[in-house]
Amino acid sequence: MHVAILFGGPISRDYGTSERVLQIAKGLAYQGVQVTLSGSMGRRVKALDLTSLRVIIMPNRILEFLRVCGWIAQLVAGGLSRKYDIVQMESFSSPRTSALFLLMRPFSRKFVIVFNDKWFEHDPRKTIIGRLQVTAQRILLTLFDASITPGLSVRKWFEELHGELANKMLVIPNGVPGFAITKNIDYSYLREKHKIDSNAFAALFFGTMAFKPNYDTAMYLYNISDSTAQKFEKSTGRKLIFIVAGLGSETLPKTEHYIPLGFVNELDELLSLPDVIVFPHIPSFSGPHVKTIYAFLSRKPVIASEDAVKDMPYVAPGRHYLPFNINEPYTLLEALLELYYNKKIGENLTINAYQYAKKFSWKYISYLHLKLYERLLLKNQKPTN
């Protein structure tokens, strides 16, 4: 099978969506699929030296005419040498998606479009421009053979906007990589390396700040960090520090109780730093958060708002994470104190969360994509005698 994955963002581990795209492409290649992955040049990604995975770098700017022509020529050449069985697109604007569909149509058998979130921060049906955007989205859903989303709430939103056209949408959740937090990591060294008090109780939040819901969450933590830390220390006698990591976080303000680290390249290193992981996500238009299920893999207890765990099937408060009310910051303090004083609760949460996360490996998620592709290709096959 020959699959092209065309991504409108960077091939990188900086963002949850690009991490998902990269892992699915690698997972398909490991299963013997010939994959052509195209996106803009990202940072901090190791060489993709898989024989079944070819990377075509997309120009960052559409106005770079010669580079765009070269990029298109490479995509077309790949389809000429061996027709693409599947072309999967995501994170392009509606006009660019339509243009790519028309361009690739002669060289491809089936088309899949991915919607990672609800696209619209507010109800688009209330404005003329919004209604035009909904119409453009409806055209895409009609043109493409199937669509994928990682979140059930996104699918329900599309049902509300597009009715029966949403029946072409399949929910395939996010996954986790096949790594483990080892007991051999030197905890004290990591704290010293990142200039974090080794005796402090550390709570980690991470995510790229270019994604507005992550930035809003980071600033929410900043605004409550001093008061929460002071009350925590008064109750426990121990200092509380909020660590914030992710691309762009290095520009955030730094205080005694709030330390932005910037991007930490090694995921197991990042997840080994804290005592707990916190996701105080404010309600947003996004789909499910990749980082939440990654945190479940860390063997560290997770405290999360309702938005942070949305669209994660079978995840339950008190079993996989401790919940708190985003509108009542004192409930975050209560959750932190509960984990500090009751180690057994933390142990149970981490065991259940880890077992949950292991069921959703990227290998399994890429297998679900492969099964969808096979089903699409079988649909219009002519019966043989």
C-alpha cells in the first residue's frame, strides 16, 4: 500500500498534532506501508531513517513560487511512479485542501481528511463568514471518501453542523509512544540541571504555547501560583513549585513558585522532573489533548480539569486522575494536598492511568488507520470471476 500524509504544519515533536502525524506515519511504515510524509521543516526531530518512509519538505511560505512548484513536482512524481492508494490531509485551510485534492486526484485512489479539533472557537452559524466556512467544510466532507477525528465531541459537533455527512467521520483516539520512565534516571541531577529545588514539591504543566488553550492554561497557573504555593507550604511545611514546559514557555514570567523551562527534548526526562502533573485546562474548541495520555504513561499522578480529559474513552475521575474545578482554584490546592498526604491514592491513580495508556500505543492507533484504508480500498473493487 502506498499512502501520502500531507500535513499543513511542521514535522516536529513541538506540537501535539505534529507528534500525532509523525507517530502515525512511522507506525504505518513499521507495518510495511510505503509512506510519503509531507510537512514543513520542524525542529528537534531525529532523522527518519525508515526505508518505507519518505519525507518531502513543504515550503513554509506559499508565496515562495519556485519552492512550491518543486514541492508539488515531488508529490506528483511519487504518484506517477506508483499511484497513491490513500492521500490523507490535515491542518490546511479549506482553499488549500481543495487545491491539493484537485492536484492529487489523478494520482490517488482514495482521500481522507483529518479534523483534530472543532475548527471554530465560536458557533460559525451566527455570522456570514462563519456560514461560508461551514459551507466550505461541507464541500470537503463531500469530496473526501472519509474523515478522521481523535475526539468524539468533535464528531458530535460535525453532526450538528453537517448532519449525515458526519457519518463519514471515524473516531480514532490519540496514542502513546513505546517508552518507559526508568528508575535509573538520576532525579537529583535532573532537578539540578533545570535549576529546580530538589526538596520542593513540583507540579508540571506542559504544552506548546503557540496553541492558545495551552498559553491560557499556563497563565491561569501563573495567576494562582503564589497564593496556592503559600497555602500549600503553610499546610505541609514544604515549598510548592509549578514547572511549565513546552515550546515558547521560556518567554513566560518566572517567580519563586513558577518556573518556565522552555522545550525539554527528552520526554522521559521531562516527565521524571515533577511529583505530580497538572492540567488546569480552560474549556476550549480543541479536540482531545495528546499530552494528557502521555502524562498517564509517566507513572506520576495527574490532576486535571474536565477539558483536559475530554474525549478520552473510559477515563474516570478518581480512578485515572484527580479532578478539580477550574472555576474554583482552591480545589486544585485540595487535590495537591490530598496527593501529598495520601500516597496510596497517588499510587492507585498512577497504576490505573499507566495501564490505560498502554492500551493506546501508536502502533495500535496506526493499525486502526491501516484498517480504515483497507476498508476504503475494498469498497469499489470490482468482483473477480
